[in-house]
Amino acid sequence: MMDDFGLYPREEQFDPFSVMLFKALQIVAFFFFIAVLAISPDAKDGKVDSKAEFLITMDWPDNHPDDLDLFVQDPVGNIAWYRHREAGFLTLDRDDRGGANDFILVNGLKIPSPIREEIVTIRGIVAGEYTVNISHFQNVSGAPVEAKVKVQKLNPTAQVIFDDKVVLDHSGDEKTALRFKLNAEGKVIDVQRRPKSLLETFRNVRANGADLDPKTGVRMIRR
């Protein structure tokens, strides 16, 4: 016969167990794919996965030698600033000293950082008015400095509620960038720029024989 000379390939013996095993693996892979699709979150434009409710940034020109400071006060009097970085729900996440000791560590080496930026986050909702001030701590350049202040509401979607520039022209100069109010649900109900000095608040506290709580930044009366 022709098959005896190898002219026709032989048919492999049918193995039902191998076929069933292959089909079972296909079914398992299919259900795994469906499960992955079910647990993967849908990508939605504007959604921000963040514990912070508001993000406040203040920046000035890169490599600038001057030291500017960001101050934020909440409705109950807590103030976040470079000496009290956590006050209530307020946190100063970045304190930038301008050209003074502003560097980052890379493989153990100090590399000067060109970025000039301070950041405060608000991690909870307290209804009432918030004040955002900036101060010219040290005018090394001897010239006015233009700082940009931006306030973003992060949840449930990212929304810019303020974005403008403020000019500071001498050491000790303080400007109110904005004051904004929140309702109990965290909705911004008012934004305005009426001046309010937070540095003067500190001076009055000291003049009245009080001090600031190092944890909250609020006034403590000495007994």
C-alpha cells in the first residue's frame, strides 16, 4: 500500500482528555479576562484621585534668588506657613527658600533646584472663609517680583477657582492673593481679593501676650 512507503501522513491518535483540558484552559482564560474588565475602573476625564480637597500653589521665576512665602488661613483661624506646616486640615507641602539652600539630593549629591514654588493642600472641608496671602521674606534681587497664585478644587473633578499674579516689591511686603468661602458641602460660594494681613495677626498675638500653638497655628493665651 502507498501508506506503507510513507507517502501519506498518518493521522494522530485522538486523545479526548487533551482536548477537554485545552477547552478548560480556554474557558478559564476567558473568565479571567472578563473579571479584569469588571474590576478595572473606567477612565473619566477630569477625575482626580487625591486625598486633598484643594491645592494652592504660589510660584515665581525659576532660579530667582528672592525668598517668598505662602500663608493660608482657614475659617477657624488655623494658619499654615513655614513655621507651622500643619494646621487643622491645612498642610504646607513645599517651603521654598529661593536661592538660599534650595537643592535636591541625587545619588547623595546636592544639586541646586531652579524651581521656585510653594504648595499648600486643604485635606478636609471647613465651611467659611479662607485667606491666601504671600509675603516677600527676603528681597535679595533688589527688584519687584511677580508671583503667580493658583487655587484648584480637586474633588469630585478638577476645577480652577483662581489663577492670577501678584507683585511684591520689598522685604516684608505682604499681599492678599484672594479670599474664598466654602459652604458645608465644600462648594466655593465667593471669591474676592479684599486685603487682610496675616503677618499683622501674628504681631497682634505676640503683643497681647499670646503665642501660636505649634501644632495648629492658632493663638494660645499665656496664663
